[in-house]
Amino acid sequence: MPPVTLRLKEPLTGVPLEAESISPDLFADRSREEIEALPVAWGNEAHRLGDFFQVDGERSEEIEVEGPIGRVKWVGSAMTRGRIVVHGDVGMHAGSYMRGGEILIEGNAADFLGVEMEGGLIHVKGNAGHRAGAAYRGSKYGMRGGIILIEGNVAHEVGAYMRRGLIVITGNAEDFLGARMAAGTICLFGQAGLRTGGGMQKGTIVCMRPVELLPTFAYDCTYAPVFLRILFKGLKHLGVQTPPGATDGSWRRYHGDLADVGKGEILIPA
Amino acid sequence: MEINGVPIDETYAEAFTMHASRVLITAFSKQWALEAARSMAGFGTSVIGCGCEVGIEGVEPEQTPDDRPGVNVLLFAPSKKAVQEHLIKRIGQSVMTSPTSACYNDLEAEDRLSVGGKLRFFGDGYQISKRLEPPIVGNGNRARRFWRIPVMDGEFVVEDRFGVQKAVAGGNFLLLGNELPDALQAAERAVEAMRKVNGVIMPFPGGIVRSGSKVGSRYKFLNASTNTAFCPSLRRQVQSELPDGVAAVLEIVIDGLTAEAVAEAMRVGIRAACGPGIVKVSAGNYGGKLGKHQFHLHQLLAN
């Protein structure tokens, strides 16, 4: 089936739109009229999706959104299958609680991208905001599976409380990358901010550039972990090229955070 | 039927259903991958005495998960549980111990056995699990979990689960030679050709067995004994299957992931073996009473 296309009728300003209903799970078996009738929230008012978007197509697991929709929240939240392509920016909470399928964002993603997701792939061609792949306040764990690939920069606390899965950032990260991580893998190609891995219990943070570590991380050895070869080969499938020498090179391994369990690791090229 | 002037007996090889896994071993170099694979395949000739049959596949893997040189090993055992037990023992003792090695599943199958998930305990609490999702491991819809076990040269990476499937073991043919060197050269030619077939192993030394067996024995404690009908030295003492002029018989046993793979290996092997010094080609069976699979030589070679 051809994709269902959504176009904003009027640019959104002021109060953002909450549109969990933009999900392939809900579009797959619905006619155009039924899709238009799906509920969205605008402030404290209940509306129909069709009040804000022009809908073309029906009964498809593929959704194309003509952006930017930077003030539309919860796009693809809890989706389990299918594909969403956003031609432009997307608002907060995109792909949160996601369990499967794919979201491609051609612009930037706001905060809380893929928070507590369990599966699937989120690919952002621009930047992402705070707490991508992290946990919501009060939750024990963040991302529990799946992949987030961000080709630009990210803000604070990305991957915080992460439990499983993979976050790849080809740009820079601000502070507290992987803070309180419980497991999983973060691969940062650019420069890390302060307190990377602060409070991490387990998990792996691969930093392609030198990073200022907390004093609660201890140097172990310089070696060539075979796992990185598997990871970097896998990244090629996502179209991510690792720097020359990364696959065959040596890595300095630090373990920490010793202020906590201390079984996390940060790997930095030797 | 004759091939290159060699008569082919109108008989069949009788083979059995077993369960099999395929293990991909990688290492820093081809040499070290082979060292680990040879060690893993050691003492894995016959399920009768070894509990499993293990061998290195002749067809090399086109690619490996870590892009290092790799070798495939096939392991056959009577049950899934037996496959799991032997994988754990052999990977634990022969692959994990081999410098620079890593070990991956290379058989996509519905049933999967926990292997790395058991070996991980060697890490004494310092093992690390890494679960990679399908988009980056290219594994259909299945994620793959790898265990990183700290060892003295760095880390040993082993996959959590290994696929297991029903397979065929005990395909065979017999080369009846004028002299031992003739039979040996023919068997070597056969094995060389058969190693180009995907999904098969010839588990005996060099792919060749000289002590073929029959079911039962005159001793109560032994359930298999020498194949008296094909022993030249017993030609006048037992009901011999050997025509005049045969001084040596060598057997090639084939285990394969599928019956088609075994049949193909037998076909190319027999064709390669037939040549000067071979009096006849035959095959071993038990009257069709024991094995599920029958490979009729004339049918195989007619295709």
C-alpha cells in the first residue's frame, strides 16, 4: 500500500499538539475518514487529527509527514511496526515507548526522543534534544532495546538510565551522556561533555575522541575488544562509517563509575 | 552401472537422523581459527565412541561477524540436548582456550540452544552481555546476544544461542581397491571433491575410515564390531562381500545438514574416486531396518 501522507493545514504556534495517534499501528487498518477521526489533544481540548492535518491515503503501515512538525509531540509513540518518515523537525517524545518499526526524521528531534523505547529504529538526520533514549523522571530504566541513530549533536543526559539497546551519535554530546546507565551501548563519534557515564552501573560508552573522565573511572588496559569489530561492522549496515583505524585499532578501557556498581566501561581510542 | 570403468554396486547407504549445529570460529589469523577448529573437532569421529561427530566444513564462510578470518565447524549428536552438551564442552575447552578466538552461531534454525549463556559463567561476574538488534546484525527479525568473557588475552566473544536442526549422519560409500595405495589415493580424491560441498563433513581422520563397523558383536558388552564382510584378511573365514583382487577397502562417512547435501557429497565423491585401481564401489547398510535415509548409489549417480 502507498504511504499515508499527513500535511499540516496551518503552521502550529503556541500550544503544541499531542498526537500519539500518528502511529502505523493505528493507520494500518483504517480508512482515510477513520484516520482523520483519530483523537489528538491541543492543550486541554480534544480534537480530531483531521482538524490539523490533511490526510491522503489509507490502510498503510507507512506514514509520511510533511514537516516541519516541531510542535507535534508523541509522534510514533508506542508504535510496534511500520515506518514513519518526517520530512523536517519533530516535536518532543517522538518514538517514546516504541517497540518496533522505524522512524526517520529528516530534521531535528526535540527532547525525550525514544525515551524508554523497547525496540525498533529511530534515525535522526539532524540534532536531538535532552534525554534521548533516557528514562522519564521517576522511572527506573530508560531505553530497553532498539536503536537510536543521531547524525547530529545531542543535548544533556542522553541515554540516562539506559537498560539495553544502542545509541549512536555521530556529532557531539553535551553533559551527562549515559548517566546512571544500567546496561546497553552508546557510541559517540564527536566530543563528549562533562561527567560522561556519571553514576553508570554497567554498559558501554564508546567515545571516538578523548574525553575528560570523572575521577571515579579507573584505567584497566589498552586492548582490541572483538566486540567493537562486531559493533562497527553492524554500524555499516546503518550507513555509519567508523573513522579509519577504529576497527583494527587499540582502545583504552576504563571501568566505573566506582561511586556506584562500577561495572560500566568507557572505551577511548589509544 | 560403471563410472570410469569402475562397477557401482546396486546397493544403498543407510543413514540416520541426528541433530546438528554449525559453529563459526574466528581468530586473529586463519591459522589460529583453524587451530581452534581442529581442537574442537578432535575426537569427534563417531557417535558410537565420541558421543558426537564433529568436523571442519570445507567450504569457508564468505563473511564473519567480526570481519576476521573464520572457519565453520559442524557438530552432530543424537539429540538437541546432546548437541548442547557437546557444544558447551567443546567450545568451552577448545575454542575459548584458543588465543584470539571468538565463536558465533552460523545456523539459522527455529530451535536454538543456550551455549554462550552457559559459558558466560566462566566470567565470574565480569562477563558482559551485548544484544544487537536485527538492523545491525542482519539476522532477519532476530536480535543476537553476544557474551564478552574476560580472558587473559583480552576478551572471548561467544554467541548466546546456537541454532540446531535435524540433520543426516552416516551417509557412506566403500572403495574396494586392488591395493591399499590405490584405495587411499581414490579416497583422497573423493574427500577433496566432497569438501567443496556446502553443509557436509567427513568426520573421520582425513575424511577416511578404515575400520568400518557392523552392528553387534559376539561380545555382549560391545554393540558394534569390525565389518568382517569387508575385511580382506577374513575373506575365507566369513561370508565376504569382497570380490577377487580386492586387497583393501576404505570407507568415507558423510554427515550433512540435509539429505540433499549428503547425496551431493556422495555423488561428487564417488565420481572423483572412480579410477585406476578401484575394483568396485559399494555402500554400507543395515538392511534398511535402522536408518531413516537411504541413498541408492545408482539413483544418485544417474542424476
